[in-house]
Amino acid sequence: MTDSQQPFFDQLDWFDEQDCARLDEGLAWARAQCPVVHTGFGGGMHVVTRYEDLVTVASHPEVFSSTMPGLATVPVALPPIDVDPPLHSDFRAFLNGPFTRAALARYEPVLEKHADALIDGFVADGQVEFVSRFAVPFSAGALAKVVLDDDNEERLQRAVDAVTAVSVQNTPESFAAVAMLAAELMAEREREPRDDFLQSVVDATVEGGRPLTQEERLGVVTVLLLGGLDTTRGALSYIAKFLTEEPGLEARLREPGWARGDLDEVLRYTSTVSVMGRVVVQDNDLLGVPLAKGDRIAVHWRSGNRDTARFDHPDSLDFERNRNPHLAFGIGIHRCVGRHFARLQLEIGINRLLARLTNFRLVPDSVVRSAVGISVGAPEELHLEFDQVGAQP
């Protein structure tokens, strides 16, 4: 992409397949030539593309507000994602505890059993459509067992469908469908209280003791549905695809402790939540360009993770990086509350797959379909062949 191709950003549609296929190239041009580049999408916004500028935005919530976290208008509340300080701290106070690695450790046997049950369903076939047969149901099942305490399979399928629609369409109708599911779950807890995470949302207080409003409760659960289903599914599918492409990767992922380092490089490279929105609330030139109160900006985490000023040869997987301060979970006060849950799912999912399957390759003549929108590039359809571990040739 050259200077003369600025019209790409002028006409950029984050949810168009052809535009998304060119986006990494366009972002590389922007980082080099116009790091805060303007796009006409959604009435106009500035795209922040360089690592250090993204850190600046995250460090100044008093200037760059999170009250508009979507690329397009979000018709429902999404706390704590769309909440600024000081209220943001109150939400994180009751959300952080259940999502520590220590708190989640007790679910490891449950998630391992869940992964094995899914593998049982296709292991004898020697091939699988990975996204629909493993990545989606594993992510949905983990969310159901750890966060929602919900065994209603029909409702879980509706959740998967609704969250997928938000990711690829970003319409008011898709958000409304997720919010309706949240309303169902909240209504059940109010009728029949339980000792679980969702009950803690019902019982939570903020601002010195006031209960959450109904809109805030629904928003918290909506955030959990969106984050717990879509992002982990995308990362799992990326890893499965890489296993067919990267020589030696399977052996690396079989090493004990691989998730303490190699997983971070996968997360940096894939950046499943690639972009989110902010709104300028004070006139400023902190990013080197004049920004006015009311301007909308897109913080492009994926672009920051490909910034040559921060990472050597960032457009390739490099598992020998000494430091990897990636932005895959964001940075600053809004760093993803569910990051430990996501890492746990990815580690268990891959470990159980590799305990039973090996020699992954694409089904001949199959097409790998990739996502658009905030999960740009993540495989949405991935047909794999494999061998069973220990099987005779």
C-alpha cells in the first residue's frame, strides 16, 4: 500500500471481507506514514496504529474515554468495558476475584473432561471441522461451567449464535440478542438465588453501596458472554491452523510449561480482539495530531502488536522473544478481566488435543474461511485431518 492508497482507509469497512484481507497491509502503511489515520467508517474516526500511541491512549482515560467501546454504536451498556474511573474501579473490585488464576484452578479437571468428551466425538473419524466441533463448543462449555453455571444446551447454542453475530455483523439486533440472554440468566438468579458468580453480580454494589441497576447487571453478563465465547474460540482456531503450517510447533506445544511463554507469542501475533473504540473528551494533541472533544478513535491492538518499533520481525511467529509485552488483552485499567480464564482454556484445550491427536494437516482442497470485524483473521471454518497418538501407521 502506498501514499496514494489513503482512500482504502477513507472507505474502510471493518466488516467487509475484502477490506479485512487488506487490513494488515494498510495498518503497516499507516504505522510508517500516518500513524493516526482517519477513516470514514461510522461517520468518521481516527485509527491509532502505533504501540506507544496505544499505550498513551490507555494511560489517559480522562482524555480518551471508554464510554464508546465499539467501532459502531453499541446499543447496550457493557460495564466495565464502557465505564471510566472512578466507577470503573468499583466494577473491577467484584469482578477481579473470581477470575484470578488461583480461583479458576479448581475448574481444571472439569475443563479437561469437557475437552476429552468433545474429542471423543470425532477422534475415530480422522478429520474434523475444528471450529464447530471443538473451538466453539469447548469455549461455550467452559463459559457455561465456570461462569454461567448453566446446562441449558438450547440456550448455550443461542448464546453462541448471538455472540458470533455480534462479532461478524455488529448490529443493534445482534447485541440485543445477547442482552436478552443476559436478562434470562439474571431473572433466574433473582427468582432462585444460587451460590455462584452470576449471583455475585446480582448482589454486587458500587459507588459506596448502591446495587447495580438492571442495565448494569445485564451489561456485565453481556460482556462475559462476548468475551468468554468469541475471543477464546478465535485463538484456539488460530493455534489449530498454525499446527498445520509451522514446522516444529506441535513439538513445542508438547513441552511442559509451553503456555508460560509460547502462548504469549501466539496471542501477540493473532490479537483476537483486534480493535476497540474510544471517544475524545478533551481537546488534545497527545498523539501528535489535533484531536477535538467528541472525536472517535479506534485503538488497534493488533496493529500495535505488529509495530516494528516495539517488536523485531513482528509479522512472523517468533517463540524466542526475550520479552513480549503484547497488547492482545489490552493494557491499562481496561486490560481484559478474563485474561486468566482465556489462558486457562487455551492451555487445557491444546494440551488435551495433543494428548490424543498428532500430525495435523488441512483436508485437501478445503477452504479456510476467516473472520471479519473485531476478530479479523481468525479461522471460522477449518477442516483438519490428524492421526491418533500412538496409532500404528
